[in-house]
Amino acid sequence: MSKHDKQTTLTLAQMNYINSNPLILLSTIEQETNFPNISAVSWVKCLEPKKLRFSVTKDSRIITNIRSNPNVTITFLGLGTVHSILGKATILEEKIPTINIPLAKVEINIVAVFDSMFWGARLTQEPYYEKTYDFVKANALDSQVYEALLT
């Protein structure tokens, strides 16, 4: 697919990459200022080619922004390029009942997927992050959140 073709669903490679827990950026429109707000989000899962789900704390300004304007962009750097996923976000659960901390569940219905890398370049190295808190607790919480996102 060329950079000029309109892609409206994720490819299997993009879905698998998103589900591998890469660094993902979420862009919303700030409710108070109407300026873009970009946040790194860690709990993101792809359910199908037209849907993503993510979780953030229920009091996050991300949730406030989505209530005001559901248009969002997910960006990830991987598979040799920069991907931008445009969609409409819906808050599915204000507080996920199976998780002890107050997390909201949000679903994005994908409208378009773009290659956002500037012309004449490709990524030769992908960003990498590591969690800096208790590894065992982090893995246990991740498992709970991912299970909740997939149901």
C-alpha cells in the first residue's frame, strides 16, 4: 500500500506489534485549552483490525479530554516507520470492576491509519522502555489490565 492510499484498518503486522506492548503515544484535545495533549500509555491492546482498547486512571485528563472531544490519535514507532491511527474514543467503563486501582476502559473505533514518517527515511531502531517499579507487581497488574481490556 502506498503512502497515498487510505488505510482504514490495521494490518495483522500492526496488530501484532501493538499487542507486543511497544511505546505508544495517545493524542487527545485538551478540554480547557483546545490544544493537543500527548501522553505515553502502557495498557493498549488491539482487538480486531478496526478496534483498539486502552486503560488509564479514571481521573486522568485523558478521560476528561475524551468526554469533551472523542477524536484521538494513537502513534507508535515500529515496523520501520511511524504509524498514526485516527479514531473515535468511547469510555466503556468508568472503573474496571476487576481491578483494585481506579482504571477506566476506553475503546477506539479506527477511522484511518497513516504512515507518518517523513519522506525518504525509515526507522532503523525502535524505542525501548523499561518499567522502573516492582517487576512482580507490575507483571501481575499488567495481566489483570490486559485481561480486562480483552473482555
